Amino acid sequence: MTQQNSKLQSIFGERVRSFLEDNYCMRFKHCTNSLWFVRLVHMANGNHIVLKCYPEDNRIVQLTNNVKTFDQKYDG
């Protein structure tokens, strides 16, 4: 793992932890070299969050109820 991927993994992990602390439940998680994917559902209001990380592009994308709400590319 490169230093940049380590930083990206930390940022992605913190986003996931934050949602878990906000009463979201992880429904699905899948990680490969080219995609880290997490699906979460809020236990009270039913909102759905999808977090995708593309390590090769240094990019994190978030969909909330199927609407893109976050898309950021991190400097290498």
C-alpha cells in the first residue's frame, strides 16, 4: 500500500465510522484494489448511503438516496 492509499484509506474509514456513529448500519462492504464499496442504511429514517472509493484515482464518491452528494479527488 502506498502512502497516498494509506491516507485515502484513513479518510474513507473515518467517513464510514462517522456514519456508523450516526446510527447507520452497514449492509454491505466490498474491497478490491480498484474499488472500496460500502452500503449503509439509517436505522431510524431509512436513508441509504453508498460510499465508493477509487484508490487508483484517489477519489471518494458518496451517494445519498441515489443522489451524488460528495465527489472529491485527493492530491497524490
